[in-house]
Amino acid sequence: MEQSRGTVLVLLGSSLRREHAAWLDEAGYQVLSLTDPQEALETLDARLDVDVVAADALSSERMLVAAQAAPQGLEVVLVGPEDVVLVTQAMAAGAHSYLSDPLSEGDLLEHVARAIYASREAQLSEDRRRQLPAEVQFEGIVGTTPRMQEVMQTLRRAAPTDAPVMILGETGTGKELVARAIHENSKRARGNFVALHLLSTPAGLVESELFGHKKGAFTGAHSDREGKLEQANGGTLFLDELGDIPLETQTKLLRVLETQTFEPVGSNKSVRSDFRVIAATNQDIEGMIRDKRFREELWHRLNVITVSLPPLRERRADIPLLVDRFAKEFATRYGKPYEGVTPEALAALQRFDWPGNIRGLRNKVQHMVVLADSPRLSLRDVPREVRGAELPEPEAAGASLAGRSMEDIERDAIAATLELVGGNRKQAADMLEIGERTLYRKIEKYGL
């Protein structure tokens, strides 16, 4: 027996009739044909195997609400008279598409197939979201791109060991987050995670910060001070921006890594510390080695496991995941409602090159959440420096429209929307608040 292409609940009416339902049946769909809206609602509530709803537009208002509330998140294809008001209302209410009567068999079959595909893709996306902790994250690090999947696989394997890890990546790619994730998934998780940020530490104070010092060791040393190495005993020492460590200190650090002992500044008594070391840099250490500015032995000692974090511009597909994560974080922090991000806003965020990487994206999402006047973040909420000239200022937009014909304005609006969504006609129709079929006709009319 041939497998059904899907189950379609058909709510019949003056525009969607039994002969139309027969087309679906002949095409291989399992069809549930009903004439009573209340019975259709009850069937929708009872049958979890329904894939899509096809309904007469004049009987569809409650069906739209019920279909969208269904656990499987059903798409609805409407059929009705060619009425601009009806079409606009239907699409605004969330219909997948609106087909005008008289109806062709090809149009009906095409749009039902598309609706089933969209419904199943949406369900798959929801399933993926629910599985997010297992599939695309590692201790707060998220990503679906191959590069990030490779990074997370390396982290899962390296974290339980005591092997030194070198994290490479541009500023803002999340190097310290990765270091903390390694620590939290290691046998040293109950110990301290101690970070020394070498870029912000004056060269003359690096050894005091690292090894600690005794009272009177230098001017200003008014009391004994425990260094980062001692604080990291039983835990993890994170050396951020390794390339900024002074050359003389590099020699001493190499000895510490070999012996697990050190002497505080101003003391001749050795202190033992059992720690794991993780380092990070955005510099070309091998170039520094050639220039005699970095000890090759220290590099080899630290660079046992290498984790290379890609810049955000090389993992654009992860941006929607990161945006949603940050938006939820800031919406919770500031007590603001959040219902997602529009496709055009995400498209603008994905096109930007993000010189500040994840840190830069996070800051801009914070800006968007704080200033947004709607729960759904839109293109207007995207900072101008990110979206560029995509959204003209109101004054400029008004000036550019003055004196132009309505057809010219409509043509440019459709062309710009299609470009914004990468040619996705369904998405463009949704944004323009017109039916797909209407959009197709206008595309042909204007030769787009």
C-alpha cells in the first residue's frame, strides 16, 4: 500500500468544495473533509496526526487560532474570494497562504505540499531547540556550524584530562568562556578557576600577580600576598593574552610548569601548587618566537591541545542561536517581554562582519532589547551601524517617495523585500502582508 503524503483536514465552504478535497485524495493525501467548523475544531483537538489544514476563508477564523495552538504547530492554507481585505487579514492572522477562488488543482496541491513542508521543518526546529544542550552546546558554548561542532568535540575530549590547553582566537570570540567550560568539566571543577589577564597587568607587576610576594619585597608591598599560582592549587590557572607575558617571566613560568613549584617575590622558600594551565592568545606566537620575543620551549609546553575559535564572520549560521540566547538573557534581566526576532532583523545581523565577534554581538543585542518597543525585535531595533543604510530615516524615506507613481513604489518595495530575504517568496509575501499568489503576479507584472 502506497504511503500517504500526509493528513489534511479540509474545512469545506463556498470556495473550498468537495471536488477540491478529491484532488488532494487523488494526489495521495489522507483527507478529513468536514463542513461544520465546530466539528473541525474538535477533530483538530483529537487528531495529532493532522499535518495541515485547508479551510474556506469565510469559516477559518477560529481554525487559524486552533491550528497555531495545536502541539504540532499546524500551517493553514485558506481558499476564498479575491478580496484584498480578506487576504490581508488572513495573512496577518498567520495563514500560510491564501488562494483565490476559482481554484486550480496545481495551486492547491503546490501550497498544501509547501505548508506540510513548513510545518515539519518548524517541528524539526523545535525538536532541535529542545535537544540544544546535547547537540549544540558545551557548558554555555553554542554552535551548529561544523567549525564549532569540531571545537566542542575537542573540548569534550580534552576537559576531563589534565593536559594543557591553548585557546587561539580573535578578541571577543569567547576564549575565557571556553577556558571556564574546560575547568567546569574537569576533575578540578571543585577547585578555583584563577585568571590572570596579562594585557591589563603592568609588566612590572606580572611576577607579583603570578607568584605572590612577601611583605617589603618592593615599594608598596605592605603585606604578604598570595599569587595566582597558589590560588589555583587544586584548580585551574588561566593565562589570558599569553603573548603579553614578559620574556624574563616566561623563563620562570616554564620552570614552574616543569616542577610545580615557585618562589614568591622576595622569598627564597619554595611553594608547591598542583594546578592545570590553560592559556589563550590572539597573537601570532610562532612569529614572536622567530623574532625572539617568546620562548619556544614555553610555547611547546603550553600548546598540547589547541582549540582554534573561529571569528563570528566565519560562523554566521550560529548568529540566530546566539541572538536568541542573548535576547532571552537581557529580557529576563530587564523584565521585558520577548517573542523572538524578525527574519529581516536576523538577516541584517548575519550580514554584519562583527569585528568585536561574540562580545560585539552580545552588546548590540543588549542595546536592541533595552530600546525595543515591541516584544518581537525587528529591523528598526538593529543599531544603524549594524544595519547600515538598509532602513532609511523617516524624513529620507518620505522625500524619496514624493512625486513617484504608486506602481514604481510598489515595484521597488517588492524588489527590496525579495533581496532582503534572499529571494524567499513565502517570507517576502509575509513581510509585505499579501498572499503568495498575489506576490507571484506582481513579480511577473514588474519583471522581477
